[in-house]
Amino acid sequence: MYLCDQWRDYEVLDTGDGEKLERWGKFILRRPDPQVIWPKADPELWKKAQAIYERSESGGGHWEFREKLPERWTIELGNLKFYVKPTGFKHTGLFPEQAANWAFMQERIRSAGAWNRPPRILNLFAYTGGATLACAAAGAHVTHVDAAKGMVLWAKENRELTGIPEDSFRFIVEDAKAFVRREIRRGNKYDGILMDPPSYGRGPNGEVWKLENELYPLVELCSEVLSDTPLFFLINGYTTGFCASVLRNIAERCLCPKFGGKADADELCLKVTSGGVLPCGTTARWLPDA
């Protein structure tokens, strides 16, 4: 497994009965997690939750606040800073388990050594920019693409909060597939590509995205914008039922015939303070030959 244990401002306190209890800085949140099918280890601990996300029988849900919380607050990981807040769709604006991938990509970027330019990284479905900031902090120039204008704005605020210069980024609101096709026409290339696609979604112009139909063609398309000196290709998957070998197979079939190298894939997990680990999706990592 790819285990994330770098955080001080974030902690999974306990899990059980379809939920997870998390500390985000000074605040404790309780959220659903359908993979948690075991009982709580410390039921008394759950009374400390200051906000609880309650699912609705008709779909969606809402936050129940036991205490007044700030509209948003900041958490840090090393020199990276992020705004987090409870949103109406359960999330907080950050997926902490991805820090394991951030460390992997930072190591790869720094391995480029004395290039005469910063490595160019493409982040698709880039959300609020956790990976974008991590790659830029390691010395890369990052093109950040997301179809949701609000998420790109949030990423820009995280960039400003962290203090990385603006010229290390391009922030683009666009459908991922449309953007990659445009980059192919322009002849633009990237030394590293990562993507964090949803199971289902719509682009800014109503484009429908279904992971099982779109993921393989998109990875294949992205292989056309990978440079001759690639550092990595990373695919995240959160869809239940998509095991790690699915992502590894896609990476191998799309990348190895063109670039050689190898792909590995495994679960992303977070350490749970009360014991065990929390599975948080899967990741495939392709690397070129040494």
C-alpha cells in the first residue's frame, strides 16, 4: 500500500460503522465512508465531533454543527498551506491521502537535477490544487486544469496562501479531454502528468464524463503530450470496484509500448490513530526506465 503518514495538521482519529472521525487542524469532523464496515474502536471519542455530515435518504446530505466553526481555516504540510471548509457535498477541499503521491512526484521532479528549465507538469481534474502546489514547490511549472471554476479559484487562493510565485503556474478552466486535444494540436509537451478523474461528471459545456468509458481513451490521448524525457505518469481512482490492477493495466498498455518503463499500482491508505488503516482509493504510478 501507499501509506500517508506525513501529516501533523490532519489525523484520522477513528473509523467505524460507515464513518470516519477526522481532525482537521483544531477541528474534529465526522463524515460518512461506505468502505468502513467494521465497528468503532473508541465510541466515546466520537462525542468530540464538532460537525457531522448527515446523509439524506433522498440523496446528498447536510452538515450538522454542534459548535460554531469558522467559514474556513488553514492547515499545513511542510511549506504547503491549504484552506479547508465543510462543503455541501461532504468534502473539505482536500484529500489528505494524496500527500503520499505528492511526496512521490516531488522526488521525481527533484531527480531532474540541473535541467536548463523547470520540469513541466500537467495536472488534470486538479481540484483545489494540492498536487499542483506540491509539484511547484519542488521546482516544476504546473498547468492546472479543472472544469469547475470555483475549484480553480480555490486553488489560486491556496497558491497565494502558500506563497509560491504566480509564474510557476497556469490555471485553466476547461474540460480535461478538450484541453489535451488542444495541447496536441499546439505541440505542447509535459514531463509529468497526473490525473484524479471522478466516477461521473460534467464539463463546463455539458460534456458527460463516465470513468469506465473515458479513462482509457484519455490516458491514451495524454501519452501524446508526454515529453521525450518523462518523469512520471500518475492515475488516481476513487471508483468503488476499480481495483489497482485496472489502473496499472491502463498505464502499461498506454505508456509502456511508447516509452518503456513500468507501472505499479496499489491502495492509498491513511493511518488511523485508534488502529489500522483507512483505504482511500487506488493509484497507478508509471516510471520510465532508469
